[in-house]
Amino acid sequence: MKDPYDILGVTRTASPDDVQKAYRRLAKQLHPDLNPGNKAAEENFKEVATAYDLLSDPAKRRRFDSGELDAAGAERPRDRYYKDFTGESAAGSPYDNPAGFADFAQADDFLAELLKRQTQQARRAPGADLHYRLQVEFLDAVNGGATRITLPDGGTIDVAIPPGVREGTIIRLRGKGSPSRGEGPMGDALIDLTIRPHRFFVLDGDNIRLELPVTLKEAALGAKVKVPTPTGAVMMSIPKGSSSGTVLRLRGKGAPRKSGGHGDELVILKLMLPAAPDAGLEEILSK
């Protein structure tokens, strides 16, 4: 490793004030927050921080000058990578937390203000968001509804389901996440919705499809039949001479649109013959 005096650009007879001034000047130039993405500046800053840590301490400097310590810094080996200092104490990491900059952060300059803002932002940072998956009933997804989530710790969250939600919709519940580590607000709860399939209805964009069984008589002669919709049954006319696969439209009985209004319900006729033999029907068909 380079000589710490050479790294700071001072002589071996430099006063503590000279060492401090040299460190401030280099730190303002090389600090990683002022050189984002610049690996060379980051590596140089590590060397400067290590050199200053050694020479700013009178006892360490005296032992280094006497040959008891090497340029890496006493008998305390440590990794020289900026990201690896997270778990160390403030005394062992002069550039992992704002305390390590106390000797020059008091100066009325840009770097001091930057470090002050970073400290305030960290203290005011919100808690982490919590993520949940929730399966809702088809009719609740179309019409809206409410449900309750039981949390791993036994607590509960009430979730309001807006009308017209789709698969993959994420509902954000403000302030229902983890608490802040400082003075910030609670995080949010993010609810990822999936929709449970329905026995009869199938969502098709803003429309809803439904297969409706009809008898041969209803298809051949026409009829009024009761048809289920997401908001309740309605009466619908089957035209005379309808075939299996005919699509009839109930306007406004589909899912809510984002732009307002509703889609339609598409009723697909499915011709069904009697389950039991019908002698009269067979006689008519044979003639």
C-alpha cells in the first residue's frame, strides 16, 4: 500500500492542521456521492480515508513513524471495499456514516451540506412496504366488495375491492406497512389481486361471456328466459329459429370500464336435448 503521507500529499513534518486540510480537499474531490459510478474515484477515496485515519490519530501516527504499524493501519486488518464497512462501528469506518466526516463536515461547504441532507433523509425515510397476494371472488372483482387479510403476526387488514378490478391489480394501503427505522412514516401494504374463476361467467375485456343452455323448443320457437348477470337475473328474448352458438348481447351488463360505463354481457346459446328419451319429440323429428 502507498505511503499515507504521499496519499495525502503532505510531508512527514506536516502539522495536524495540514493533514486535516489535505484530507478535506481530497475528500471534496473524491467522495463517492460526488462521483457516482466512478470506480477510480471511489478507490482513491478509500486510500485517502485510510491514510487520514492513520495520520489524524497521534498515537497511530507515532507508531507508524516508528515502524510499529504498516501503511494499512495498525494490527487491525479490515477489507478495503467501501460496501463492506456496513457492519463496522463508526470508529472503524470513517466513511460509512456521517460521524466519520465530523472533522470537515462542520465546514460551511457543499460536502458538509450534502452529508447533512443524507443524514436527514435517512432519519425521515419511510418504513418498508409489505407485499401480499389476495384472491378475490369474480363478482367482487366486477361489482366491488370488501375482504380481510390475516397477517403472519395475527393482525388483520381490511381491504376494499374497487369495482372493475382486473387480474394483477395492485391495491396500495397507505401506512399499513413496516414502521420506519427513524422518524419517517409507516410503509405501505401492497395487495396483488388474483381473481377466482366463476362457474358461469368469463371476463372478456370489459365484456362478460356466458354460455346459456336452451331447449330445442326454445331455440326453434323462440322464448323469454331468465338469464343470470353479475348484478342479478334479467329476462331475455331468444329469437325464433336460433342455433347453438348464437350470441345475444345484454348491453351494460358487463364489467365497469375505466373510461366510465360498463361493457356488455355476451350470451352464447347452447342447444340442449332432453336428458331422458322423449317419444313425442322423436315422432315429430322422424316425420
